[in-house]
Amino acid sequence: MSDEAIHLLGLPKKHANDHRAWNLSDEFSWSHLIRVPRGLPVKSASNPIIGPRAGKWDSGALRYIDISRYGNYFYLWYCAGPTWRIGVARASLTGFPTTWERFDNPIISLGASGAFDDVQCISPDVVLDFDAGEYQMFYEGYDGAVYRLGLATCPLTSDPTVAANWTKSASNPLTFPAAADQAQGTLKLGNLYWMQYKTTANLLNVATSNSKTGPFTDRGNIVALGETGSWDASNITLANVFWNQGIFYDFYSGSGVGLPLQIGLALSANGFGAFTKELWNPVIPVGAAGAWDDAQITSPAIIMVNEKFYIFYCGWGGAGTPESIGVATIP
């Protein structure tokens, strides 16, 4: 994409959140015709890499994840049952992507009685804002009746694995165009916050704001249900977006009638309007019978490290099998 096109779209030449500037090797590692990394995701033989821990705050299902890198660490943000609070696991540069340090306390806990998030805190979605010098975590708070959008921040100079370093915004709950099921996949592009969310019609829409505290304005649908009989004809949910060199890569969970949740990919050159779904979706299908992830796969989160893509996801093997986190790579 030319500098002029990037300027007209209002996109930065370099996006600070886990991405890096274009270089000559991109001409060989990316296809201009299909605009996706060559090859399909390959699941790690080490899966699942993170699972529930008996007797800890995250003893239930693990779900709703995001991935970030800052300094010498990778951070895997996740939500866990049975009380549905938000925590983080940390990996060093040498331990990534399969060796993660766990912590005994969640970093985002339930609000006080009567708060918008006094029943659940789920769906962590983290932006690294280098201008403001902080981690900005958007999350969904639930009060037993409706989900609403919240924000918590932590200084980049502080340890994000320590709960005391996180502060919930005084503006919570944030003004959003609808009572979103989950806000999923947030980017800060220049001064614009771009956030997709699931609608009550099981679609993915996008909302934008010029401020982290909103208000967020709906900008329309980006991923719709698939055709009748397709793998994503009934439900689209739990998505995450990755931006690189002017292309939006939207990994999303979808299911059809009688079919399990699996992960597909849709792309866009500007982040608005209908995204183009890949022909070989789902790109990450459920595992073979008997595998830890043979019942459903959801909650994708993607990061690029040294020209290689890592897609973290939540898998479930049916009744009696805990919902855990795995990783797939491209190439």
C-alpha cells in the first residue's frame, strides 16, 4: 500500500501494538493475490499449553483471550471460571510460546455490589498505548442483566501481572452503541480506537472513537453469517483482529447448524464494510475425535514474531474435558 493510500485511509505507517514496519522480506513471505501468510495454521504438539488449575482462581474453563508483547515478555490475557474474572500469564522470550508463568490472583476482579461488572468480568482486549504510556484493557462487565463495556489501565512502567497496578476507569461503563455481547478485537490506529463487537443478530460490527473512554459510534457490519449450510451460517462470535501493513486480519469463531465452533479468517484493506472471507475457512478446525479440542475451538488471538504467526485459541473436548488454551503457527 502506498504512503498516499495509507494517508487517505487515516492509517499510520507503523502500528505499535505487536507489529513492525514493512521490510524487503515481506515481498517473499506474503502473497499479494490472497494477502495472507502462505500456509495454513499448524497446531502445536505441546497443546494444550495452559489449562485450569485446581484450587486456584482459574480452576474453571479458560476463555476470552488476547496476546501482547512488551519488552522482554509476552502476556496472554485470559478469563477463567468459575467466577469469571480476568488474569494474565507471562512468557519470556526464550519460553514463548509454550512455557508460561501463572499467578495466583486475577488482575481484574468483580466490581462492588451494584456495579456494572459485579457478576462477571470477561473478554479482555488490550491495547499498548505508547503515547499515553499505559496498557489499556477493554473488557465486558456483567451485572446479571446486561453486558457493558469497561476500561482498566496499567502504566507501562509497572508490572501488569500485579492486580494493584490496574485501575478501573471512572468513566465505566463506557458509552457504546449497543449492549454488546462481547467487545472483541481493539486497535488504536493513529488517534482512532477501532473496536469490533458481536451484535444481538450474531454478526460482527465495528465501532470507533477518538478517545479510549468513548463514546463509541457504530460504523456498521464487517462480518456476516455465512450462506445456508455453511460452517458459519448460525453464529459468529469471539473474534480478534490483527493489523499489518494496511490489511486487517480478522480471526473469528463461527458455527453452522449442527456444527461446532471453529475459527475462520476474513480480511479487509480499510477495516470498514464487508470483510472478505477466505475460501478455505475454517482455518483452524476442531481436532480429530478424542483430541482435547475435538468439540469446539474459539477465542483466537494472533501475534507475529520474527516473521512467524502465532494464533492462540481456546479448545474444548466435550463433557468432562476442561476448556484450555492452545497455539497454532503459520508457517
